[in-house]
Amino acid sequence: MLLENQKKETATKRQPGYVMKMVAKPGKGKLLRKLATDGMRIANEGGNWVHCLVENEPDTLWTFEFFESEEAKVKYEESDLADQLRDEILELLAEPPLRIVVTPFSASWLNQ
């Protein structure tokens, strides 16, 4: 059992990610959602992501992004696309984004 748990922990470390909360300026939520979604479709190939709306807060977006590996995360973060999206998204925000570095330990897509 202990060995199984160690294997699971090692497997999940290969999928680093972020949890982010972004609040757009009033009326800019739809554009924020589009930029976030288009960016992940293009840039996070092989990774997993979920964007969530907050009930009764149309300009708030919670994003859960997980990359296939640390290398894939670094490649995305250092890409021209990431820089462009970051600049466009930051212009839409009413407040600084909340971004937390995470590593999943249990998820439907992980070998468990």
C-alpha cells in the first residue's frame, strides 16, 4: 500500500498547475472567458484545464490549469502567446489576479 501511494505521488508531480481567480472589469467577463479558453486550447496541448463561472458574478472566472509536465509548463510560460494573452487579460481585470501554484494528487484523469 505504501509503495502504491508513493507511485501515485510521483505521477502527480509531473502535472504542475495553477488555480487562478480573475475578476474582469464590469461587462468584460465574456471577453476574459474567451481569451482564457482560446489560450488554453492553443497553448496547453496535452494538459488539462477547467474554467468555472461563479453564480451571480458574470465577470469572475476561476481557472484550474494543469500541464503535462514541468517542461510543458515552462514552455507555455515562456512563449510569445503566453506573454500576449497575459497582457490582454491583465488589461481586462478589475483587480490583480489570484494565482496559486498547485499539484493535483487526485483527479479523474490521473492513474489512481
